[in-house]
Amino acid sequence: MIDGITYVSHEEPAWRGSGHYMAMVDLAVFDLPGMREQIWLRETGVAGEYEVCCIPFYAYGMALGDVVGKSAADMIGQSIRKSGRRALRVLFTAPRPLNDSRSALRAALDSVGLLSEWNGDRQVAIDVPDMTVIQPVVDAIQAEILGKTAFWEWSDSKHYDPA
């Protein structure tokens, strides 16, 4: 926490590379006042356009590969173009139940080749470029979802509008 603001960072962005930029999303527009998420970006080759290179943990309306604009203050200012990908987010509660499905989830992600980013050991953001491959992932966590020890959402369930 810095100056009363909690920053959410991406330790291992899905598309990490050299020459990347970071910009912030003020999460207050998503009813998370006092929080900002650091989003990794790379230039697209078109002035003022940047490609999202991480899978958002909290910011809505964004997914890996989307093209956004940023302000001079390094804040994400607008969504320019969607990539067609989606981000599935899962939060595991504490304490963990005996039927902890995190290792089954990791195995399912590996088996279908989906990229993911973990924020600690209880929150994961999953890149879904094609909905036809998601079923093994859903199956891996279904018991916990039904038991209310894991919760999920799509990042595109709300629109991003920083204004």
C-alpha cells in the first residue's frame, strides 16, 4: 500500500517481453476504491495503441491481447479493440477444504494449454482464446464452485469505461 492505495501487480505476465510498458487501471470504477491494477502493455506499431500482455485480476472489460490507449499519466484511458479472448477469474476461499482443487485446476490448464496468472495462491486469471477448450478447467473446479469454496467470473461481465 502506498499513499493509501493498494496496487495489484502481475509478477509473471502471460506475454512478458522486453520493451513492455505498464499502465494502471483505477479500480474505483469497479467498486474497489483505493485499488489500482498494474497492466502490462506493448506497443502495437500504431501511435497511441497498446496491446494488453497480462490477464487482468480485477479490471473488467479487458483480456489478454486487447488493444487499449493510455493517458500521459500512464492510466488505461480507453478500450480500442477487442482481441476476441476472454479472461476467466477464480477465487479460492480460505481456509481450504479437504477437496482443494487448485492442483487439479493447474493440471487441467496444462492439459488444454491455457495461459494463466496467479495472484498469491488463491486467485487465478485464465486466458480463454477459444471457448471450446474450457470444459476441463470448469470440471476441475466444479465441486468447489458448488460447495462455495471457489467463486468464478468473466472479466467481460462488466464494461470498462474510466470516465
